[in-house]
Amino acid sequence: MTITTIHKPLDGILVLDFSQFLSGPSAALRLADLGARVIKIERSGTGDICRTLYISNMELDGDSTLFHSINRNKESFAVDLKNTDELETVKTLIRKADVLIENFRPGVMERLGLDYKQVQEINPSLIYGEITGYGHEGPWRDRPGQDLLVQSLTGLAWLNGDADQPPMPFGLAIADMMAGAQLVQGILACLVRRGLSSEGSFVQASLLEATLDFQFEVLTTYLNDGGKLPERSSIHNAHAYLRAPYSIYKTKDGYIALAMGSVLELGKLLECKALMTYTDPNEWATKRDEIKRILAEHLQNESTQRWLSILEPADYWCADVMSWDQLLLHEGFKTLNMTQLITRNNGTSLLTTRCPIRIDGQMFTSTIGSPKLGQDNLSIMKELAGNERIEKG
């Protein structure tokens, strides 16, 4: 039997991940998924603060499950950057690196002598990636770059919930994740340019700009609509700018999601005479809440599967509203092979998600779990002492 070696796009690329929490580490994680060797530079003694940042009470092998999930497939090099000798060791790593990622507050890396200007002198071809909360200018510059705070400042929370409810944030750290994804896009673009010109680059992203860009669709509408603020539905709000029936509705035994579609056609399919009176498509916007109330009452008369059995054959955009336990049992999820088992050096295992990107039909997985603090110090120091090429191990 022939064993095929999977060559990932970033094989041979060395990334130094100085970042903490979610945004920077999520960017470094994606680069690791694509084949890069990622060495996590952590503070001696405490490490990444995310090791003790719990999103539930669950801890595994001394670290939070959040840390495990976002730092898998990395190495850990624990140092004191205020120690001159250890800082010089890190600079030796920087000379060999292709990418550096950091997400400290403005000024921190500069005080350490590791900001882009100073690092560029050490390694002119380095791609230097930085994530801040709000950039380097403006009145918010020194505020804590925290996801909920950014969601709140950018108006995002006013898109969620019904009209009579207070602003509601997303149930995910989307500012962090979007900033991490945007940093990866910039880094990959600069790696392509470096391949053509050997030129290094300074890539910057911020939670603020990432969250504003996340809203480009609706914010553009506001900017070109005379400054008219979005109006959330008073019932079953799902998108402040989309007309009925767009929302999630309760059924006899669960919930059903209805996307964009004709209200008139929906009324015929559901045998709801009250809906058939809305023949003018403009009314689906101007009388959105009125229509939604009729729908909400009508849909509770039958089960979710009953409604799906009518709407799906007619190609009306709809879906069951699943909880995670339902989703994981569904064949649609199982077909994806979306989970993978990762394992630490000591045998501690965690089930988590895999890289969602496929290239040439190939899924990218790795069984390597997150590192214990400083677990790779000896092996990395040995590589440096031997003046060896630091490569993907």
C-alpha cells in the first residue's frame, strides 16, 4: 500500500505567536492548520492569560478548554522578555521566522524593543502581524480591546433582539474571530508578495475595524439611506433590514426558520388565507411585523416536520432550528467529519473542530494538542544551539 504524504500550503513557514486571548491566537491557529510551524512565545510562570480564561467551569489538564481549542498544534516557548539574555534568544528566533503575530496594547512591543520598526532591522523579510483593539490613533486607542466592549461601541448590538428589547450582543466573540481572520488574510497576501520580491510587511487589524467591516452590508445601507437607523422587528427580529417572513418561528413541537421569499406564495403553501391578502411586495416591508404576527400564530398549529414537508418540496427557503445535540446526530453534520481528537504529549485528549478549509479536496487535520507552558523550551534551545534551520517539526 502506498502512503501519500499530505503537503500543506504553509509547510516550512515558521510563525512566532506572541499573542494572547482569542484574536491573535486564532490567527496563528489558522496558519498552523495550513501547515505552518507555530511557536507560542509565552510569559514564564503564567503563560497566555487564556490558559485561565474559562468560558465554562470546565478545565482540562490545568488549562481552560478555550485555551486547548485555540492553541492546538502549537509549541510553547516560555521566556521573560524583560530578561536581556532571554530577549536575545527570542531575537534569534525572530531572525529565523517568517511571520510574527502580537496583539498587545499599543506601546507594549515598542517598550520591549520588538515593535515592527525594530524587528524589521533584525529580519527585513519578516511578515509582522498586529491586532489591536482600536488602532494606534483616536480617543479609544488605550481602551481594553475586549469583544463585548467592541460590539457595544460599533452599534452591532442594536441589530439583535426585538424592538422592545435592549441592545443584545452576539453569543460569540465575533470581534476577536473576525479580526483574527482578517489578519490571516493580510499575512497570506504578504507572504505571496514576499515570494515575488523578498519584501517584509507590517499587517495590522483591529477589533474595531473588523466589527465595522462585519456590518458592511447594513452599514452601507444606513450611509446611503439618509441616515435612517435600522428598525428591529417588534416580533421575531432576525435582520433589521429584511422584510417578512425572514425570521425564526415557534411550531407545535419546535422551531422553523424562514428566509427570503414571497409572502403570497407562503400563504398559499401554508393554506393561510390571512397571508394571501398581502399581494403588494412593498407591504412585506412596511407591514413586516403585522405579517410576522399572523405567521407566528399560524405556524404553531403544526409540527416543524409537517411544515418542512410542505415548504422544502416547493423550494421555499426554510430550515429546522437545531440544538447542538440534534445537529451532531444528523447525517448532514456527520458527513463533514468536522471534529477531530487532539492529544497532548502526556496523553490528555480533547475533541474539537478541525480546519474548515479544504484545498484540492483535502481536509486538513492534526492530532497535536495544545502545549503545556514551556514544554518545547529544551528542543527549541537545542535547535538554536546547533544553529539549525528551524523547520516544521
